[in-house]
Amino acid sequence: MRTLIYVPVIHTSADLGSLAKDVTKRGIADIGEDVWEKHKAAVEKFWDVISDYFNSIDVSGKKVYQDGMVADGEIGQRIVEEGAKSGSRNYELVARLLNRGAILVKTEDFKLVKEELDRLGALTHAKSIAHKLIAFIKYKLVKDRLLDKRDKFIAKKIDESLRQDETGIIFIGAYHNIKKRLPVSIRVGEIKDARIVKEYQMLLPFYKKHKERFEELSRYLISKPEGNGAASDSRSHKPEGNGLASGRPQGHGLASFGQSHSQSHKLEG
């Protein structure tokens, strides 16, 4: 049996490079500086929890997959080191895992990642409202197709590189959905429920309208992971009970928001 420890991530400003300033400005404009700062604090605590989990397990020989990682070997190592130096909590953690004997694996196709970043850049850097609208429409028309192509590539890469009895770790944005594309021979265990992490990000722009629910989701983000993260296949097991006793929010609320709020898809948040 092959095992994949699945970490749905929330990207921070340090992960966004040149897009960070524009995303932060937009976030503050949308929800206010106080809420934005609370969000940033919750994300920091989220990464503390994820880091504590990996500090508690042996990672030597485990293969590390990372969304956006278009290389491995020396180039991949350099990408990780530069990301860690920039303050990315995600890359800081990956760097520590590699130092403890984990193995970095090229996870994504360069052309697909570049296309998405180019379109996001056009959206955030547009000077006028008209240009922003055009860039947004163009991005919205292709984003699902791009995400689908990226997910297919990632799942195929994991299947090809993860050998029998090996364990992999994947750090991947919550809007991705590679689990359904992985063969049943790979057992998937989530550190955090990707549906809930995704809902948190979807509700962020609408904090004022859904304050109570959003704060409940925030508490889930910073709670300790349940079990060992790979105890059962998250594709075939549903949470038991009402969730609050285990730190998991009740329900997942995706049906209420779904595609009608696809404009809230951001790399950060």
C-alpha cells in the first residue's frame, strides 16, 4: 500500500511574490484591515499546527510534493530555499523536511503554472476598472480548465513516482482536487479537511455576512490535527458525530456558496 499525507494549504503573502502587495491591498479593501490582520494571524497559527504535526513524525525517505513546484534536484532545492528566505511558512516547513531526509519531487508542469500566474498577474496589475474586468473575465473563462489540467498532471506525477510501501506528503491549495484522480492503491490521509479549509477561504470576502461561521472555521484551522494524518483514506470515510467534539466545524457549507462565489478564488486567503 502507498500512502499520501495530504495537507490542504493556505498560502501567505510570502508565497505570492510580486502579487503579494496587490493581494494584500485588495484584501484590506474588501474586508477591512482588522479582519485582514485576524486572517493573517489565523493563517500563522494554522502553519504552527501543521509544523508541530510534522515535527512529531519521522519524515526520512518520505517524498514531498508541492503545488507550484516545477523542479526537483538542485534547482528544486534552490526554489525551496529562496521561498523559505522570503518568509513562506510553507517553504520553511518543506526546507526542514528536506533537511531531515525527505525527498523533493517535481510536482507540476512549468507551462501550466506560468500560464496561471501570468493571468493572475494581469488581473492584479490592471490599471483601470475596464482592464481589471477584461482580465477577470479572461481568467474566469480558463481558471477551471487550468486547475483541472494541473490536477491531472499532479495526480499522474504522484502515481508514477510513489512506489509500493512508500509514503508521500503533498502540500496543495484547497481549491485543487487531486484525490479523486489518484488510484485506490494510494491511501490518502488529510491533516486538515480540505473542504473546510476551502470553505474558510471562500467565506473570507464575506466575513461580515457570515461572521459566526467564519470564526468557527478559524477555530478549526488552528486546532490540532486528528489522528496521525494518514490513518484512513479520506476519500472513503466520512467524519463521525457532529464534528465539534473533535474540533471539526458542523457541516461544510459548500452547497450554499459553491460556484456563485468563484470570484473569491485567490491564491492567498
